[in-house]
Amino acid sequence: MVGRRWLSQIQDELVLFSSLEQSPDAVALLNSHLQGNGDYCGTAQCLEGLFFYQMAREWRELSDGGVSSFMMMIMEAQALGPGPAARFERALLLKIKHTITNDPFSRPQAVLNAARRIRLGVERRSTSDFYNGVRDFAGCLNQAEKSSFGLFHAFISVFEFAVTYVLCVASPHKAIVLPWSWAMLHLPRIMQSHAKSQLTSKEIRTHMSALNIINAIFSTLLQQINVYLDNGILRFQGFGRAYRSAGAMIVINKRRSTELLSTIILNTDTWPNQASEYRDMRTLTHSTLRSNMSQGMSLDLYDKDKFRLSCIRAYEPYNDKDGLCVITLNDEVTPRPLRPFIDGKAMFSTLSEIVTLANLASTPDPTRPGEAQQGEEYTESELNVIVDVQKRWRKVMKAYPINRRYLQTPAGQYTVQLVEVCNRVFASGVVAFWPIQQKLIMRKVIFTDLFNLIMALDGVLGHLRELNGDRSSTTTTPLPRWKSSR
């Protein structure tokens, strides 16, 4: 139980939920450690085991979450590397096939297979696979039940990955503008491919058609989701983050949606010889942004220069953890069309720098002394620390069986129930906005006075059950028949 709780906390940080509460650099560094650092091999294997455990023991909760929960589980498995991700996705699709039988077009495996086709198209640099994957993914999401979009940020991540790839292969400047979080989490995966990177003009036009599909379907989904949110049919969740209020979930998802659409427009606005489809895409995006703007965001949609500056300022709430960044794909200086971003205080980086940062954990540390790698003897101070830690753990281990026995008693069961009630009540409604001090006072009352009252009532009820049992046994037992003495 303790081990799973510890692993679940790591699991919550495998995928970027929002730069408001997470650091993209930290998430990328964690993924790199789990994939390429041998010191974390045991942790990665335990996490993979946890994923299979959750699929087996928590299948009902995953199924109730719908296709978005399956997508999130696959994304978390991808943080462990291609091997664990392929094993888990294969097992998940097989279980879905044998347990969920809905309309073939809207079944979860159709969405998951389409997302997998997008990844394969990027890995193989296959234009047809990528385009067909985007088209199928958009069609499946359009047909799927919107009530199953509780973890909508999982779909946003798929769209972000696809948009990043299209911008990389289609940009005429050999430079793009991306949020820093996209650069750290998506660019290294895209650049891992050893397939050809030079595409023909026809293939680039096909990728642009895929970008147009993404923009159109995402705008449509946002309009539909807003209706479902207003009607109470859909409620956003934060996988493993149940403590967040529904209002915070809406703000986070709207911010990421706005950043996705604005990133597309910021890049295509700098491209020369724009066709009519670009103008139509820009009109649709502006209409969607006006109705989907998150609280605290203010974008000027009527002037390109003001729109660019307002987009740069929109990342200020992230406190330098995220922001718009100009990235040169050929490691040269910033091209002229993108220099206004630098003048507007946007960040600048090269592709090689980003790939180096993202893969920093998987490279050996050159400063580590060779004696330590060969198992050098510990110093006296290190041995003292090791002995102290071992003593502490022996004391902790003695408490485990005591805690298990306590949880099997009525008092322990009541304690668990009160903890669940507190977590549920304090995370919803007006109580969620109480100050921490007031919540602590209420918990103190619940686990002292209320707990003692519950235990007293349990004792009274126990005596009443015993009395009721004695009375029923007295009335139902037949009287003995006396034999005659004659």
C-alpha cells in the first residue's frame, strides 16, 4: 500500500497537466531518467507494474472514465520508453476488445489506434500514415460521447504533438514558435526518428491539410464541450488530482486550448504566399478564441502585432516555467520574419540545445569519480548515516503489522471512512475554498469528538444487537416437553 502510494505520486508527474503547477523541465528530466538512466531502472519497472495492476484491479474506474482515461494511461506508459509503452498499449487494447462492445467507430480502440497511427507516421516520416491518423482521430473524437472527455487534456497533448510535427516539417523559415513545454516534451520525440526528414512539396501540402483538419475539429470540439459543461453532462477531471475544483480544471483546459490554437496562427501568419485556406483557418480560430478565452487571458485578435505581443504576455502566470520560444531547426540565427517575437521578449533556443537538455539525464555523468562507479568503500560519515537510516526503517517496519491489525478493527474501518469523507467534502463545494487553518480545525473535531461519538454509538448498537439476539433466541426456542411419571 505504501509503495503504491509513493509510485502513484510519481505517476502524477509523468505527464504535463499544466505549467501552472508543474515544471516542463522537471517532467522532461523525469522521463529522461526513467528511460535512459540505469539508476532508475527499478523505479521504471515498478511503475510499469503499477500500470498493469491498475488495469487489472481498477478496470471499472478506467472504463467509467471513458476513452480519455485510456489515452492518459497510454501517455503515462510512453514516459517509460517505447518498450513499456508498446507492451502496455497492446495489453490495454486486448482488454478493451474483450470487455467493451460498442459501435465500432466510436469504440475506444478506434481512438487509440488513430493516435498510435499519428505517432507511427511521425516516427517513420510517413505522410500517408500521419494524415490518415489525424483524419481518423478527428473523426473518432467527433463521433465519440463527449461525456467521456473528462481527461480532455490527454487529447490536447495528442493535438500538440501533431501540430509540433507539422510546423517542423512545413515551416519555410527552418524556425518555429512554440511554447517551451511543447519544445521540451515533443521535439525530442519527433527528432528521435532516423527516417528521411526532407519532404516533397506535395507531402508538405498534405501535412498542411492535416493541420487544417486539426484546427477545424479542435474548434468544433471546444464549442461542443462548452455546451456539455454548461449542461452538467461533462465534468473535467485531473487524473490522480481529484483535489482540484471543477472551476480550476476548466481554466487549465481552456488555457491549453487557447495556446494550441494561437500557436498555429502565430506560425502560419509568418509564412509567405498564404492561400485562402489559411485565411479561413484564421477566421475560424479567432471565432473560437473569442468564445473559449480562459479567465485571466486577454488576446488582441484584430491586429497581428498586438496579437503576437498579447500571446507572449499570456504566459506570464507560469512564472518563467513556460513561455513562447523561437526555435531554429538548423541551429542558425533567427530568420527575419520571426525577429519581432524576440523583440517582444519571447525566448530563443536552437533545436540541438533542446534535445541536449531533454536527454541530459540519460547521459553518464562525467564528473562522477571512477572509484565510486566501481563500488568504492563508504566513508565513516556515510556509514553512520546508513546505520541511522537502517535503524529508523526497522522501527517503521515494526509499525506496519500494527497498522494492518488496527485497520481490521471497527475503529480502523471508521477511521478510513472518515478520511474518505473528508477528502470528498473538502474538495468540492464551498468547503473547497475554506482556509487551510479552518480545514485543520474541522478535521480535528471530526477525528476527536465525532470519532469518540461514533465509537460510543457503535458500543450501544452492539449491546442492542446482543439483547435483540437473546430475546429472539428465547422466543423461538421451543419449550421442553415434560414426560408423564406414570
